[in-house]
Amino acid sequence: MKVKELTKAEEQIMQILWQLKEAIVKDIIEKIPEPKPAYNTVSTVVRVLEGKGFIDHKAYGNSHVYFPLISEDDYKKFTFDKLMKNYFSDSYKSLVSFIADEKNLGLKELDELTELLNNLKNKKQ
């Protein structure tokens, strides 16, 4: 299945479903910080997510228990790939340079990054 981009509200609900594994709408609302949206609002977003193929449900009488069909890792990869393509021209060098500059990394953090890269390089050999 082709992963699609989520809205902010959809992503918030997916984060909760990934954490809970399965939930009814009331469980989802409990996890949303104040101010809590209306039940109908969350229910609508859940149905949209189901329509997009991100989640499915099991029916128990009048209750629907929703669960993710797309893993958090798959969505993370999709989002990261999109970020890399749209903002860094698929250049990891540009990404690391941006992080180092933007986050004002100190020598310790740069050394840790270098060590991480060396470890990854050794694993590939």
C-alpha cells in the first residue's frame, strides 16, 4: 500500500493508536491533551484514517475498536524520505550539515556523530 501524508490531526491520532495498539474513540480522546476535541471531531478523523487505509476496526456490538494497519516505522520512513527529497535534495551531507549548524552542535556532539558514522561504516564493510 502506498503511504500518504497525514494532516496534523490525523498524525496525532495515529501516534496515539501506535502507542495503544488498539482503541475506541473515547480511549483516543483520553490521550489527547487539553483542550480536548469533541467526540464527533475525533470520530470523523478516525473514519478519514480508515478511508485512507491507515487503520481498520473490529466491531463489538455498537463499539468499534480501531487499530493501525500502517506501522509507525513505515510512516517514519515515508516522512523522512519526503523530508530528505524536499528539503535536502536527498543529500545526507546537507542534512548533517544543517543539523550541525542549526542545532549549534558542540565538539562533543560532533565527536559522537563521527563515532556513530565510523561504527556504521565498519558494519557495512
